[in-house]
Amino acid sequence: MIKNKIWLSSPHMGGTEQNYIQEAFDANWVAPLGPNVNGFEQDLENYLGNHVNVGALSSGTAAIHLGLILLGVQAGDEVICQTMTFSASANPILYVGATPVFIDSEEETWNLCPLALEAAIIDRIQKGKKPKAIITAHLYGVPYQIEVVRALANSYKIPILEDAASALGSTYKGQKCGTFGDISILSFNGNKIITTSGGGAIITKTAAQKEKAIFYSTQSRDNASHYQHSEIGYNYRMSNICAGIGRGQMEVLDKHVVLRRQMHDFYVEVFASIEGVDVFSTPNEEYYANYWLSAITIDENKTKGITRETLRLALEAENIESRPLWKPMHLQPIFEKYPYYGSNVAQNLFENGLCLPSGSNLTNDDRERIVKVIKAVFGS
């Protein structure tokens, strides 16, 4: 008998999404734009606070692309990007013809290392290539070292493009992630803490920036009665149907954050007595993580040879999905020729780290199946 699949992070509907979708069908607002798009943007602005402006787009990748354009990044420029992230953080750098400069992680939050960051900035300036922007990410929902990174960015007058794709609901000192960048982005992909099936958002400090982003995202149509285009445009706007799903998801966002954090606490308890396994957690109470994905590192020197692959394959044999941490961008074939600053923190995390099932819709039976495999592997 084949057991039901336990997914790493599957969509979790709240129940009211279909109401918004039905309203769109009833009003024939099936094409892009419409009341749900406006409402979803307003919901996000209210949730994030800090007087931000939100534009709903087709993906988080699209939001990063437009963010780079708004920051004036052009072909030949250089953009700093943390290496431990998903490729969507880095790909848009190539979209605009710029050069990525990758930065190692630090061990506390696994995010952008401030020491390597400053070393990179100084070296690139000495080489005559002052970076045009810094792309930061909140890995698996854990905020990066926000204050020190901001201090460096301000000192060298380089804007931050905050990739908060994984961090909706996370905070630092009470301030929501997604509001720390000069421009920020969110993702609502199917595996995120809330989803619009596919989708993302760009978050700006001014209404004028949002208006420009929306202009670009709707094919850069000039204000004319006919179709006229003076700038390159993109088909990046979110549809009214997807935004309807988002409106329903916003109603359960806080609940989903609590449930994800409970999964993290579950793993902390499971591994508490297993030497050599550490559960990725925030460094102190100033950081509040949504724990979009719960992750562990395994030190095989302390586990009698048990590695992350030992556990991953054992879970896979029981139809339970787990996944290695992001393979650092500077080790990816498409990016390995670009500059990299740091040591091997990100590489070590990749080689020894594993993301575990973290969904807000996991059941007690699911947790029992997961624990059974863990105990079988570690003999606890």
C-alpha cells in the first residue's frame, strides 16, 4: 500500500478564497486587473504597515526584475547578491545585463555576511565597479542582520532590494519583513506561506515608484488612445482571479504563521536529544521568523556517520518529501564564473543541511510518520 505523500510545503486554503473568485466570475472580472487586485494590494499594505505601496505581480521573480529597473540597474552594472538563496534572486540580474557578485552566508541567520559584504564593496570600488544594488534575502523566513547590512548600504550609498519571498509574517524588532528595503518583494508561489497559485508583489516607498512598476508590468503603454510604447514593457501584472485567492489567503495568514512556527517547535523537540543535529532557529528574540521551512544541519562526526542524505533517503522511502538547502549560487554552473566573496559557510550549510516538511496543513498522523523515520535513522 502506497502511503500518502507528505509534502515539504503544500498550499493550504482557508475556505473563503472561492468567494472572491466567484465574485470575479459573477462580475466577469476574469481578465487582469479588477477589484481583487486592488483589494489584495490594500490588504498587503495594511498588513505590512510603514506606509508602503504594494503592486501585485505575476511572480516574485518579476518583482525583483522590476525592482532592479526601478533602482536604475543597467547592462554592465554590478549587483551584490547573497549566494545562499533560490536562483530567482539572482536570475533577474542577468535579465538586465548586469553582473552578479555573490556573498557568503554568516552562521547565525545563514544570510548575507556583513564582513564579506563590506570586503566585496571595497574591492569592487577599487576595481572601478561600485555595486549598483544589494539583493538581500531572509532565508527560510529568518530575517537577515538588518541593522548592520543597512548601515553598510547607507555608508556606501548602495540601495537594498529586499527579497522577502519567504518572509511574509516575519519581523525584526516588531517591523514586518518586506519593509526594510529601498524596494522589497514578496512571493506567493504555491509552496509559500500563503499562495495565489503563482504570483508576487513589489513593495515601494513611494506611490510614484509603484505607479512606474505597474506601468512596466502592463507593457509600458503610454497614455494614448491607441497602443503606443516608448519604453520596454513586460506582461507581469497579477490577474484578478489569482488576486482573489490572495484575498482569501490573507484572512488566514497569521494562523498559517502560527502553524509553521509550531512545526519548527515540533522539530526542536524531536531533535533535542539527538547529538549532532541542529534545528535552524533565530539568534534572539528580536528576530521573529515565520519558519516558512524548518531546516536542520547534521554533523556526521557526531552522528556516527549519519548524513543529511541518510535522513533524506529514509524519508523518501516513506513517501515523505525533504530537500537539501539551497545550493549556493556561486556553485551553480550558470553563475560559477562570477565574483564571489567569503569562505565556505554557505557551501557547508548546503552539504550538511536539510529542509523538512513544514506545511501549515500537516496533521498529527503526518508528524507521527515523520518522527518514526527520524527515530529509525538515529536509533533514538
